[in-house]
Amino acid sequence: MNMKALLLEDKGKAAEMKVGELEKPTPGPGEILVKIRAAGLNPVDYKTGNGGNPSWTYPHVLGVDAAGVVEETGPEVTGIKAGDRVVYHGDLTKKGCYAEYGVTTAHTVSLIPEGVSFEDAAALPCAGYTAYLALFHKMHAAKGQTILIHAGAGGVGGFAIQLAKNAGLTVITTASSSKHEFVKRLGADYAIDYQNEDFAKRALELTNGLGVDLVLDTVGRDNADKSLEALAFNGQIAFIAGPPNVNEAISFAHPLSFHQVALGSVHQSGNVKEQRTLAEMGDRMLALLKDGKLNALVEKVITLEEVPAALAELATRRVQGKIVAKIAE
């Protein structure tokens, strides 16, 4: 049986993707088949769409974030059954979720609580879990600390601001001035216009010269390097887009901690214990969503056909919040 899917015919052809037909997948041992209702768009989609992946066969289907209804369970699946509403972060080396159906591992999915929409749930995994992993699994963010979160109007930054604020931290963020109102609504205490201000200098001013306890960098190596100037004694930095110059930064006089955050590669790690943390993070964030303590950041809901244009828009790095594709009613 065939299904509708957005087909990537070859690497570098993300802009030319069209909706076509592909064989409906079948769940293997420990896997589930999900009828996808909504799929979240992420920077990883346009990056891999352009660069490709050695494990892909074409036509490929992009998309790592999906929410939908379990249609079928494979052998050895426990705790998940047909009819369950689930959300998951998928393995980018496999066929993705810009399609009517997707297959994923049962132990990495979260059940969507009543009252949470498929669109809001689908906005969470890639960006939300990355923020959660950085703050709580890596840096052990705690009440009373000060954090500098870069690109606060983006997906990772927007979730990180909310999670940090919920946990009782003082939040400083960088964003263009037109987005300051948005990041403050999310919970940022201070917003720095990175285009017109020296963010490290401003962060030191805001902390009476002591520096921030934590930094979450989503921008790149140079930005991560510059961020070290803003860190307090025993400060920590988590980075997702390239490391700072760690060797040069190591100092007895001003000790720092460095955390690499790589969410998606856990699928290929073979480490089931770490894979299960995807489900745990999803459960926690969905509970916050249900209780009204988290905004899913959904700024725009589009159709499957509109995904290529929306990914091109995402690649400009000027998109505020999250874009979600509605796949089915």
C-alpha cells in the first residue's frame, strides 16, 4: 500500500521537493507505525536536505518531529498500543515524517495528554528536547542561577527561555530588537540586541561584573568563543552549533565547564538508556504544555505542499518561533 509523502529526489534538491507516492512503512521489532497528523520543521531538515546523509536512499523523506496516532505496533512492543496519541523525535538516518505515516522506536515516544493538540506537540521534540537536555541533563540548571541564552526568538532559544524561567533562573537572551517584546513575553528578564551591542560586555554589566553562571549557544563557534568572556568563575557553556576554543579557555584562575549537546545522534548510539531520555523529556515538556506553563511557540501552521518554501524561510535564520505542517485532519 502506498502513502502520500514529500519526496526529496537527491541531496541539494530540498527546494524542488514535491508531494508524491511512497510505499507505506512497516514496523519492525520494538517499533510502531504512526499515522502522522502534524510534523515540526527544524533547521536540521534544510541542512541535511542540502548536504544529504550517507545512509539515505532516494527518494528520501525529510522531517524528524512528528505527532500522530499509533496505527500498528511491531513485535516486542510494550506500553504503547494502537489508538494512542504520540509525539516523537525520529532518527534522521531513516525515512522522515513529512509523510502520511512514519515508523519509530516505541521506547522513545511520549503519549500526548488530553487537551494538547497534535500541532503543539509536534513543535516540541527537536528544539524543545535540545533545550531541556542542555539545561538540565548537561548543566544542571538550578534556581537562583543566571543564564545567557543566545537566539532567544528561535526554537531552541524560545523553549530554553521558558524552561529556565520555570526553573527559577534569571534569563538574559540575545535577539534582534524587533523580537525583544516576543522574548520578554516568553520570560526573558533582559534582552540584548546582538546587532548593536557587545553581548558579553552587557551580560557582565547585568551581573555586576561577575558574569553569568550558564550559557546556551545555538549560533556557532565564534559566538561560543565570545560567550566565554561572559562566564562567571565555575561557569558552564552548552553548545549545539560548534565548540568554543576549549584548550585556550582552560584556566586555573577562571575554571569553566564545556558541554556538547547532540540530540539526534542518540538514535544511532545503541544506548537504550539514553534513548529513553527522549521519552522522559517529552513527558515533562508535554506536562508543562498541558498545565499552561509552556508555550509551544507555533507561529505558523502550513500544508505538506508548503514545506519546501517554509524550509527556505527557516534557512534565513530570521523565523520567530516554530513552523508546523498539518499532515492530516
